[in-house]
Amino acid sequence: MRDSGLRDIAIVSFAQRQEAAIRDESEVEFMVPLMAQAKADVGLTQQDMGFTCSGSSDFLAGQAFSFVATIDGTGPVPPISESHVEQDGAWALYEAWVKLQCGDIDTAFVYSYGRSSPGSLRDVLATQMDPYYVAPLWPDAFAIEGIAARILLESGKVSERQLAEIASRSRENAASNPNAVRRTPKSVDEILAEAYLADPLRPSDIPASADGGCAMVLAAGDRARELCDRPVWIRGIDHRIDAHTLGVRDLTTAMSARIAAEKAGVGNDKIDFAELHAPFTTSEAVLIEALGLGDDVVINPSGGALAAHTMMAAGHIRFGEAFERIARGDGDRAVVHATAGPVLQQNMVAVLEGD
Amino acid sequence: MGTGSGSKERTAVIGVGQTKYASTRGDVSMAGLLREAAYRALEMAGKTWDDIDAVVMGKAPDFFEGVMMPEIYLAEALGCVGKPIMRVHTAGSVGGSTACVAASMVQSRVHKTVLTIAWEKQSESNAMWALSLPAPFTTSVNAGAGGYFSPIMRRYMAMSDAPELIGCMVAFKDRQHALKNPFAHLQQKDLTFDQVVESPMLWDPIRYSETCPSSDGACAMILTDEASGDAHDGPVAWIKGTAMRSESNSYGGRNMVSPRASEECANDVFAQAGIHDRRKEIDAVEMYVPFSWYEPMWLESLGFADKGQGWRMVEDGSTNHEGGDLPVNCSGGVLSTNAIGASGMVRFAEAALQVMGEAGEHQVDGARTAFGHAYGGGAQYFAMWVVAAQK
């Protein structure tokens, strides 16, 4: 961020749904109730929104221009001011936040969704790699993370037991989250007894894939205070990307996450909890260090993306989880993070705070 | 809508870069294609990668190249390691929407200088296949976009009593314009009007020569804030207004010929730019015309002509580069070059080049205010901007 004279923008409502597999409904069908709920919670209709932005992927939907069908769920008649990113919904939120910073609108609607269950996501994600030198080898996503995990372990920064502790805590936290998919508790020793799936990663180190999505309303300044009792303010937000070529970056850290955290002001005040889009236990270990989160910060009270990984919405849902927690008084200040690409290549970091 | 009172940062276009467009740019990778456009934009702006604070990239469906979210792979090529990159995708209007999003990054004062780039490398895959993937509960438009739009054009012809060959006139004009643009894909210097008329009928009323080609290519722009625009030692295009609108593909009473989203988007952008008499005050138009008949249709929808009268502007040569009072698509337009994801941005960039006085042989003499336009989906997504030589 460049200018300190930015407007105060808050999250004022949020609705989500995540399940292991949504088989009998299309993306539009399962998004319509979420869109309606997020708007109804603050008494707004689509026509009250100054801007609308969404995030999704054609590769998951298996159809070009798939988002064109989903826009119907918003009720875009009369026409709406609207845009879409082929990125996690966290970046749709960012685009809406920028639009609100322009000063001529006071409300924005943001939604995102993804359904991975019809295909094999670990293979689909191979098409995200360098199309000339890497993708033709069809490296599966878990194997790439496994290689990175091996480098991380050998660096001595983290042990397999510590990874198992992260997995165990995710399961424990997810037990009380109805939107989580992997909710059965497992001890550290039980996890360490699991067979490797992508050596050195075990099944519990790997995200529980989910289908679903979320919808959210943002509002600026006084408008946010009118719309809800406890708006959750976006105090800072920034995103950065690292090099794609795995061989040219240090996979035991996340330079782009570190820069984004600094720009978002993570170190400026005490943080109560963090919702990190860490699909793998290794991602979480790397992020805690890159974001400079101390031992007193509660990590992923929702269970995080390990417990439910809805591709294209998992980062956006971290914002929603933090919003709900702060709105009900379970903490005042949170760090939120979203990621994209192999081994934490692209990262967004935000600081959220209640009044 | 909002009541915020904040004022936007005035935003300038200081660099435009385009690749040579061709059906197959087999000499470059996707990364190489983007760098070709980006370097040219940086060179014109007198900037280097270090001056760029963020990149906003746009393109049409990932199936067109078979790379999922290609901004991930392009991070190094676009010089954004350690920087922010966004990826916009809003159907055929995407190139225009991407420019609007990039402009908002500067207008909001979040960033100072932004590189925006839109592209397609259609030769990597097959667009007809990508557009025809079967989806549950959806009728496949196996005939592609032409099959979808042809009944709408027929409807316009019936409503306006336009002569049958207006479409051929638009196509011939744009192909002639393309001869003055070295970047344009189609360079048909021996083409005659009769050949356009005699070309095979593809989707009645659209003949082979009345539709766009399939191109590889990229278009980039450098946008910056007011102080940098003022200080810039070179031509500048000032952004006077940007607007995006979307609506449902089908609903009761929807006007398919002049969609409400098109009219409202135009009203918004011209109001921002303080334009009252659109035909008089706009000196050059770059509009998204992938099928010939869309030129008269958009002239009406955008308020450059009265309803039912747009075709007369084509017939009397008003939209010609030479002698026209409202020259349309002097670059050759989408009818001469269609790198799908880039096409919207090309319109916006060509509008900027006109007011910068940098359009070369297809320059409209004395152009001070120009309009860039893009549409997509089932004519349901719109992005527009107005640029001017003066702040």
C-alpha cells in the first residue's frame, strides 16, 4: 500500500458452505442461497451494491466462461458494476477494496466458489506449472509439496513431529467448525503412524478437499457502522508473488508473504489469532515464521484450509472466519492470509480488527 | 450505489506496447509474447521494470492455452517477483475490464505506476473446442460465437431496415484500415469489396470476410498518477472515465440488440468524462466489433446515432478513417485482429494512442478525445473508457 490516507473499509457480513463433495447442485445453485444470506444479513439487495467482484476457475468448472452462469445468482437486472478474477476470492475482495478506495462507492459484494470433487485436483493443478518445461511431466501437486517438505525438514527449521502437531491441532479446532470437512481428532502419535502419501507428507499433512463457496459484503466508514453492530475493519492488506520456478527460490521460506505482512502492518500491534490459508502442514510452519507470528497467537481456530480446502475460496473464507470470530467478540485483531500457486508462491496478508 | 465523497487520483497512460499479431506466433513462448508487448510499453513510457509497482493481467478462458491461472507461471516474465499481480477474467470484455481494474489501482492511490497487459495465444489450443465443452443443463453453442450472435444481428436488420450489404461495408472498411496498422493481423491489400460480398456465408448474415480472425498477441499499457503524468517527457493520454457493467444473459424483455448494460455503461462513462454530444465531442472510436453488423448496432447503443440510424453512418462513410467525422476502428479493429483476451485492451490502447498522437498512419488528425469499448459473454459484459489529450 502506498498512501496512508486510505478509507476505512470493513467486512459486514459473511456466509459460507463447504462440504467434501456437493454432487447434486451446480455452482449457481449452491451459491444463490449464500449470496442471498450475505445480503439479507445486512438488509441490502444487489441493487444497493456499488460494486461486485467474484473469484473462480474455469479449469475446476470444466467450462470456459463458467462464471458467466454464476453471475445470474446475484440477480444482475438492472445491470450491475461488476468484475471477476480467475483467482482465489481473496483477490476479488482486494479488487473490491481498491474500488472502495476510489471513493465513489460505499458498498461492495464479493463471492467465490470452487468444486474440485468432479476431477482430481492434484492432477488438475499440474496445468498451473510452467507449460513448456514442467507441466508436460504432469507433476502432481502433492508430490511437488512433498519435495518442498523434504527440503524444509532437512533445513532443520521444523521436524515431522512438529508437522504432526500442526495437523493434530487443525483436527481438534475443526471439530467445532460445522463447515470443516476433516473433523475427527487424531493424536500426534497416531498421525506419525500414518503411512506417507507424498514422502515426507502423510495424509493428515495434506488438505481435506472441499466443494463450496462464500459470499461477503464490504462497506466503507459510517455505512459499515449503519449496517452491523461490529464491523470488522481491514486495517491493512497487501499481496505479492514469488518466482514460479521452484529451483530459483528458497522453499523453506515465503519471501512474498513476508513482504505482504510487513506492508499490511502485521507487526504493528498485538495479534490475537491468525487464519492462514495453509493447505499443507508445511505451509503453516513456513507462514508462521514468514509472518513473524509469536507463540501467543492462536493459529487457525477454524481448523484452517487443512480441514477444508475449497479451491478458489479457501483464502477468501479465511477473511470470513476471522470476521465471524471478531464480530462475536472472540478476539479483536487477526491476521488473515490467502495463497495461490505451488508451494506458497503467491500470498496475500491482511490485518483485521474490531472497533 | 454509494455516496462517498473522496476524489480519485487523475490517471495517465504514458506507454502502450503491442506485439505483431498473427494466427500463430510460433517464434515466441507465452512469456516471450507478453514480454514483447510489455517491453514496448515500458520503452514508450521511458520506464523500467523497477518503476512498476504492480501488474494487472487479463485474458480470456484458460482453456485457450491450457494453462490454469497463467499469472502464476508468468511471475518472472512480467517482472513481478516480490510485487503484486492480479488476474482479471470477464469474458470477451476482459481486456477492457483489465484496463479499468488497473486504472482503479492508481485512481485509488493504492499504487503509483501499474503495468497492465492482456493477451491470448490461441495457437496453443483450439478456441472452438474450448467454447464447446459440454456442460450439464446447458445447450452447447457448437457453432461458436457467430452462431450465437447471428440471430441478434438479423433482428437488428429487421428492426432498422438496413440494406443487406452494410455489414460488408464495415468489414471492407476495417480491413482497409488494418493496412495502415503494422501490428494488425490481417493485411489484405488486394481485397476488394466484391470479394467480401462473395465470400462464403458462415452464420447468416455473417460472411467469412465479415468475421474476426483467430490471433496470437498481447497488448500492454503503463498507467501512472497525476504527478508522474505531468512530469512525463512524452505523449500522455489522461483517463477521463472508466465504467463496467454486467447483466444476465437472458431475462424477460431483455433487449439483445441494445442491451441495457451497454446503454447504462455508456451513460456512466460519458457522464464521468463530461461528454454531452457524443458524436461531436468524441474524435476517434475503438469499439469491439467481432462481427461486422455490430458496428451500426453499437453506434446506436452507445448513443453515437439515433435508434435505427446507425447503419446510415456506415453507408455515408462517417466512420471511415479518411473523411469520416466519427472514425471507428482506425486500427482495423477486432475484424482484423482478434487475440481474444487482448482485444478489449487493444481498443483502449488504440484510443489512447489516438489522443497521444502516436497512432502512426492510422492517426486521426487532431484527435483530442477518444473512446475505447469492449463487450463479452452474450453481449452482457461491458467495459469502456474515455481518454483525452488534456487533463
